[in-house]
Amino acid sequence: MISSIYKGSSLIRRMSSVAGIQPKTAIVMLNMGGPETTDQVGDYLLRIMTDRDMIQLPVQSKLGPWIATRRTAEVQKKYKEIGGGSPILKWTHLQGKLLTDQLDLISPETGPHQHYVAFRYVPPFTHETFEQLEKDGVERAVIFSQYPQYSCATTGSSFNAIADFYKNRPIPSNIEFSMIERWATHPLLAQVFAERIQEKLLKFDESMRDDVLIMFTAHSLPLKAVSRGDTYPHEVAATVALTMSQLGVPNPHRLVWQSKVGPLPWLQPYTDDAIKLYAKQGRKHMILVPIAFVNEHIETLHELDIEYCDEVAKEAGIIQIERASAPNDSPTFISALADVVYSHMRNGPRVSKQFLSRCPHCVSARCEMSKKFFKELCGADTNLNTSRLPA
């Protein structure tokens, strides 16, 4: 289905123009992005390895490019094994199209709605997207993080890129900006993960279905970021707890962590280690649940499916392992997106006090600058102007 979705934001904008549609409300969908072709991998890795919001290295201006160059061939091989590139842009466009279609139905007073994709490390880049929505003459822009659980390294980096864009550029006075930076405990988000797990539980023999180990897996984080006060670990845990409550099954479950990069200590237990160690304990039936990802990409299609569910599981002697699908275009998930945005547009706040609060050990001048910028961008009183909406 996603192969039929428009190739890039520019085509979507041209189609809207041809149809005579003038978007009133922009939904700006923030994410890391992924290379659509293997030719983009080198630049993609270079941008990640030189972004100090994402990863901090000694002598980063030299070490970052060296690591990116060294890893390019290996990562290109992985993308070839999942079809030649990341499907994240296609999925995001599909999710955005379904989201805005639903918003047009439930909130016609704020429509027409149009989604815009703003990726951090591959096109469409943040600056390109914000230039375009200004040109399109939108009245309102909802900046919507596609990371449900907030981290300074992911969501924070995407928001910092917006602050960078406006550093030497006037903030447009004709656009009402607001932002959604976290939505980890939305009940429909938990429901879609519960549905994805239930789909996989049905693949196990009924006689032992209640004993299948459910392992929620999320991208790990350096321990120094956790010690600084990054809220990501407890927000992921909150999604896990709500999902298990919605699921209502007696199965044991654990939260584990994947995708560690570099030599420094990160959040553990690691997903691959957990598979091996549980196998030694005699637990050889399990489901992996990508609890922090909203669509399929290399960390689900390669790391989970190929490296863990195939290679690691075989090595560990696992009898049956299933991987729950990411939310993707699940109707429940699209309803979750629509409800998050609709509730935000009606009730606010335009920028949350949680976002404006820094980590207790934060010493980043960049973070301080970004918080001040968004307080100005979205309105100093942090309240949403709902005068255009019916009571």
C-alpha cells in the first residue's frame, strides 16, 4: 500500500495546488528519517555522528566523520537486505495523509489540514519544510513529534533544528504555532500496541500462550543522559505499563533496550542479550514489541527481524519468537494521531510546561536557547488560542 503514496513532499504540495486546496492548518511531523537509497547512507550517518544532540563524541568534528565513513559500507549492506532503503518516509506520508483526512472530518473548522514531513538527517529537512509551510500561507502550524516518548537526543534534536532555522530569520507573525512533544500515555497508542501483541499471541499454541514472554524493546540511551535527567526511560516504561493494562493478559513482560552505539555504558539489558539469557532460563517462546517506534524502519526490519528474531534466536535455541508490527497504518493508530492533534488544537497548551522545564543536571546553552525560543514561538502565556473553535 505504501508504494502508492506520493514520492516526497513537493508532489503532495503540487497535487494540493492543482486541486485548488489552500491549507489552513499544517501538521508538521517530526522524525529522524532514514535513507531512501543506499547512496544516501553516508551523508545520513555523517549528520548523525556530528549532531551533538544525538551523540556526543570527543573531538566530534574529526571522530564523527571518521566513524560515519567507516560504518557506511556495513550500513549500506543492511539497507540492501531490507529492500534497498528505509520505508520511513513512505510510512510517514501515509500516516500524515490518513491523519489529515480524519482531521478534515472531525475538525472542519480548522481545515483544510495538510501534513508536512520534517526529518532530521535526510530530506525533507526541517528548514525545507518550514520554508514551504510559510510559502503555503498556512494560518496555523502544529509541530507534532513522531517520537511518542520524549528524549533530548531525538525529539530535542528535532526541535533544536527548528530553533536553528529561525535563529537569523523573523518568526512569521501570520502563523499561530503550537507543539506536541510527547504523547506516551495516550490510551489509543497503548491500544494499538495491545492489538499488535494480541495478533502475535494467537500464533502460539493455546496450551502455552499465557506463558509467552512479552519483551518490549526500545532504542537505548547513554547512561550519562539518564543521569542528567532525560525523561525518556520512564516515558517508555509508562507506555509499557499502559499497554499491559489494556492487553489484560497474565503473560510476563520486560522492557529491554536495543541499538547501542559506541563504547560508553547505555541503558540495559540489551535486547539481544535478553533473548540469550532468557533462553538459558528455559524461556524459549517470546514476542518482541517495538514500543518506541511508530513505523517500520531499519531497527525493526533488520535489527529485530534479521539480527534478533533470526540469527540471535537460532543461536540461543529459541523455539518460537514473533515480532509485533509497528503501528504503521493501523486504524487505531490513525485515530490516536487524530485524537492527540484534535485535543491539542482545542485545549492546548501551545507549549507544555513539561517541555519548558530542563533536566536538573542540564548545562547545555543550546537547550536553554531552544526552550526560550519555543516559549516565544508558541506564545509566552503557553495557552492555546481557541477563539476560532466552537465551544
